[in-house]
Amino acid sequence: MHIEFRHLKTIRAIHQAGGLARAADLLNITQSALSHQIKGLEDQAGVELFVRRSKPLKLSAAGQRLLRLAEKVLPEIEALESEFAGLREGSSGRMHIAIECHACFEWLFPVLERFRKTWADVDVDIRPGLAFDALPALQKEEVDLVVSSDPEDLPGIIFKPLFDYEPVFVASSAHPLAQKAWVEAEDFREETLITYPVDRSRLDVFTELLTPAKVEPRAIRQVELTAVILLLVASNRGVAVLPDWVVREVRTSSDYVTRKVTQAGLTKRLYAAIREEDADKPYMAQLIRLARDIPVRLQRDI
């Protein structure tokens, strides 16, 4: 048998309409063309698909079997057609995100919460496991956007600036270094430095300060959650360097203070790395706009 989608649509329409005339209207064809199509399908099957002279028109046992196939296959085809239409119109798609900035989880979730209200048909996922191979994964289309503070010159990849931030020193208000207006690399030599559990190459305190100065802290303690880092700092269990927006958003107590790192302070920029061909997708542009707006909104609210 050579069954086409139109055959499945015909069986379903006749079952729903209960007669050839109404089914022909549903399918937007003539009743004569519909009758010819049914005869051709029955000739292929070698069995009758309908109980003749019944009102309303009923399917035979063979027709019921074909109807079950239609009800299984057609919704999947229609869903695929709808998905493709959404892709053409830019209303649906895939947004798999990899994060090279560990602290960015605190900022990204509010962004995605606002994003999904407008783009409910976009498949959103976060791939933290790809953090250290994120940009190669972007080139191989395994992810669609990488949040990074380290732009690279990569073929087919563009880095959209999101916002600038300042890495700040955080210490207990009772800590001796809290009395200083700013801290320098040497101030960390006798301290327990509390960091996220990522490689030093992903931590601003090392890349921007300690590694160039060849200073090693007395101890390093790795902690997953920002709120826990701040609680430990507040209880004088160590010091930390965190993005200024993270400290503002995850304020856990008034028992710690922030200070500049170096007299001039440090400035870093966060980027969204995307493939060039995705730059004009409406949902991609909207996500980047929201990602730029959230830090500004947080600053206004504080």
C-alpha cells in the first residue's frame, strides 16, 4: 500500500463529519474527488474501509484501524508543521545556554523568568556542565549562547556586550582589612580566600590581581553558593572577591563590607557569545536586551 498524508486526513475527516458531503467541505475538495480518493485507497487495501448504506457513514474494522493510525500520525505532523512555521516567523526555536561565569546563575534566572513570558515556545536549557568547553560547543551548535567575560576571536562567533561590572573585595565588618579604602594583592597573602569551585582562569581575583602580582593566599576555600560565601565572610571565616551586582542582589546580612580592589578599582565586561547566523533571530535579540536590562533594574531597585 502507498498511504499518503491526504489519505489519513480523509479518513479522519469522514469520521469526524459522519458523511462525504461534510467531509469534502472540511477538506476543501469536491465530493466526487473525495469518493474517487476513497475508492483508490480501498483498491490498494483490498478491503472496504466503510460500512456502506449506514447513516451516519461508519468506518469498517479496517477503516477503524486506519483511523487509529491517522490519529497517531497526524497530530505529530501538525505539531512539526507548527514548529517549522514558528521557526520561519521567529516565534519558536532553541535557546541552550552555557555559562562560563559561575556567579551568573544569580543573574540569569531572573532574565529567563522574564524571557519565558514572551517566548513560551522557545526551548530553553542551561548547560553548566559545558562551562569550560562552552565556546567550542557553541561553534559545533551544541549550545546557542555562551555567557562569558573573556571574548575570543573565533570564526563565525560574535560577542555581544551585556554590561560592565566591578569585582569588589568582601570582608567581615570586623576584619582588619575592612578599615582600608581599597585592597591590593599583598593584602591577600595571609588570608583565606573563599571562591567558587572553578578554575583560577575563570576567577577575576586571580586573572586581574593575584596571578599578575604572583601572590598566593594562605588558603583557598571553594564554595558553590553565593549566599553561603557571604555568610562565611560575615562570620569572618575568610574574604572574597565577587562581582558588585552579585553582592547587591544576594545581600544576606549587614555584617560584611565591600571595598575596591586596587585604588583605581577593576572593571570587567560580560558578553553573550552567539553564532553570526543567529544574531537576527527575534528571540535571541530579546534575550540579549533582557540580559542587559536586568542589572540596570537591580541597581535602580537598591
